[in-house]
Amino acid sequence: MRVVAIKYFTIVIILSSYVHGARILGLFPYTGRSHQMVFEPLLRKLAERGHHVTVATFFPLKSPPANYTEITLEGIADLRLSNFDLSVYENFGIIDNIPKMKEILLLLDVFKLLSISATDICSKVINLPSLNEALKKEYDVVLMENFNSDCMYGLLHVHGIKAPVIGLSSCVLMPWSTERVGASDNPSYVPVVTTKFTPHMTFMERIENTFWRIYFKLWFRYSVQNEEQALIEKKFGRQIPDFANLGRNISMMFVNTYHALHGVTPLVPGLVEVGGMHLNETKTDIPQYIEKFLNESEHGVVLFSFGSLIRTATLPKYKEEMIVNSLSKLKQRVIWKYEDSAEQGNLTGNILRVRWLPQYELLQHNKIHAFIAHGGLLGMTEAVSAGKPMVVVPFFGDQPANGAAAAAAGFAKVVPYYDLSEEALDDAIQTVLSAEMRMNARRVSKMWKDRESSPLDTAVFWTERVIRWGHAAPLHTAARELAFYELALLDVAAAYILAIIIIHIILWFLLSKIIHLFVKEPKQKLH
């Protein structure tokens, strides 16, 4: 009898630790292709493991696996694909020669566009029949992008979905994200995603970093959360809890970073780094004409790409000529992703311009010696994994932060677009082609890959762990339940100050009484 009981208990333990056929909902309400590319391998892997995956997305898969259902968001908003026109960096008038002012104005403009995009998409998805129908079903876990919108949190609430939520961040955490798992975002050593700071900041950098953290939290609260909450309350005809509180109900968050690149930041069990999760999950062949160009290069090749969003063909003429002049001096050949190229590329001197290229496969090629890029996190992680040094030309968003992190790690040289000149580019390229920089890149690559488990396996494990235990096993700290004044100990400081004041008053009163007792007043003379 005892043996049977032990066997039964063992079976129960084994079954409780195994998850099969869970119902998973993925919500991706942003129009940037690169954002979803990070997490597509996770969605595929979960479906391949027997889970039933339903995904709302602007980018449906061409060949989805079994158990994989898509709710297409196509057509409700313009996609962010090679549509960023670099001419916006020109003609600033009186402040054209003040790079810092241009940088701030463009940053504010980018975030204004993000808030407009968030509320516009929210106003449409709340009226999307296919999404609302899917939200009537039950799920075991929800995977949700955590970027510029909280609209989906509101929809989950009005539809009564109680499943645990895993937030997904394709970039360094946004300023409003860390508090959702109770992690520290102390601006004295945690850089804001839009800055070019590292954890080691000067006094003035800490002042600026603190300002931007406060500003962007307020911006998100009033320009995004309040607007989206009003849309949902109007649509469904009832009040819902404050969005700031709904966002804090997540069980954990995956972030597309790793400390070998971005440096050490405060983590809690519910904040898991899965940087590089999208690597090695797909394989694309290098076109034959590019392979031939590579193999015929005697001194190696420099790869040049500004990613999927920035349209390189919109470079101002003087900037393009400056870049061409610099690249033409190299003994190395250059492959340049340039959207207006012919199908088989355009070759001018040592520069081959191509319309499209398999970036990660090229970075792993032994003929590629360096990478010139804009500092997007996907390209950055590909370069780190491949061990290739970089010239980073950041424009906006998380690009300055990524560039600063790569430079601090020792495998990149940063040249902001505002400061991009022929001389600056010449110097940066020669620096990253040096033996020292190439050795540093290989060293960082080894540290990047040296992990307990692959980032994809890590994400799968934690997803299934949340499915197994749900809300019963919290992974956040108590910090997320604290008000700002409690977290900053302002109430404690006020209590100490008040106590000190009261004690001083009491001591002064007692001392004055003692002095009065022991010091006699002089007698008045009689007249």
C-alpha cells in the first residue's frame, strides 16, 4: 500500500511539472516588423511543443505551424517598413547648428508619433470583431508586447480574462516597464532607453537622465494611458480600473537584452533577459551574386545597413556623397543595403548597393570584417553573436543607448548622425577594423553566448512555468505595490525629520526649565 502511494505521489509530481496543450494568446499591437521578429521563434516553439497559440498581429506568418491561429491586424494602420525619411533631420532653421536642440526636438516628435499611433490603433482594435471574439475565450497565459500602448490590458479586463500575463519588450525596457515587476529603475545608474548614457554617469548626465525618466513616465500616463482608457470606457460603456494599475498585474516580463552587451542592471525573478532569442531560428541563403562578391574580396568586406525602418535612399545628397567618399577609400569592399538598387545590385568601385540582404547570415561570414549600422537592437545582437565590430550611427529611440552600450563593451565606435562627417566616418571605420577592436568583438561574442541555457529555451521554460503556477507563484517584488513616496522612503524621511524636530523642541523646553531652576533672577531694587 505504501509503495502504491509513493508511486501515485510521484506521478502527480511529474504531471504537475509538465505542461501540454495550454491555450496561449499573443497580442502584438505595434506596426514595427522588427518588434515581432524577436518573439516569433518563441511563438513557433510553443506551438511545436503542443500548445494552442492564438496571435493578434500586423505580420501574419507565411507558413504557420500546427496549433497556430492568427488574428490579422493588417490594414488598420500603416506598417513601419523602410518609411522613415531622413530628410526630417534637415532644415531646422535657427537651431540647425545646435545638435542637442535638434536631438531633443526629434526625440519629442518621435514620442508624439508613438502616442498618436497607440491611440489610433487602439481606437480600431477595440472595434475589431475577430479580436473581440477571440477575447471571449479562456486562456492559460497571455504574451503581450510592452512598448507604446496599454490598450490590450484594458481589453483583457473588460473581457474578464484572468490568465497571467507575460510582457514582452523587444528593446531596453521603457521607463514605465520596470515598476510593473517591482524592479529598480533608479536613474542614478539605470539609463533611460532614449539616452546615450551608460550605468556610469556624470553628475550632469544623472540630472538629464532623471529628467527624462520623469518626463516619459508622465508622457505615457497622460498622452497614452488616459487616452486609451477613455476610448475603452466609451466603447464598452463602463468605467475600468486605472491603466497604471492594470499594467502592474503582469506575472513577468521578457526583455531582449543581455548583460554582456547592456551591462548589469537590477533584475528580479519576474524580469528575464532573453537577448538574442531570434538568432539561429531561421536560415536564409546568401544570394549567389553577393556570395561571389564576398569570395572575390581580397581584403574582406564591410557590411552597411540602417535596418528595416530607416530608408537609406532618403539620405540628403551631401550626406550620401560624404559616405561614398569615405567608403571609397577603403581597401575592403562594401555591401550597402540601399532600397533603390537594382534586383542584382549596383556596383560602383568597391561598393555594391543591394535592395535586400540576409543580414545575420552575412555577419557570420568570415569575409565580413565590420558592420556599419544604426544601432537597432536586432542588428546589434546579430553583430554581437557573430563577433563583428561596429560603427554605430544612432538616430532615435533606443539606438543611442544601444550604441553607448556597445562602445562601453569595447566593440563599437559611435558617430551620431548629427556629427557624421567624412573625417569622423574615416576614423570610426579604421578604429573598428583594427586588430584590437576585432579581438574585443570576438571576446564579447564569447561572453554573450556563455549562458546556462539558450535564450529561447529560457523563454520557453519561464512561459511554461507561469502556465503551471499562474498567480500562485509571484515573481515580482513588493516594490510594485508601493506608492512613489513609500518606495523613495519620503514618508520615513518625513517621520524622522518630524521626530528630530519634536525631540529638539522637548530638549530645548526641558533645558530652559533646568536653567530657570538653577539660575536665580536678580532682585529688583526698592525705590
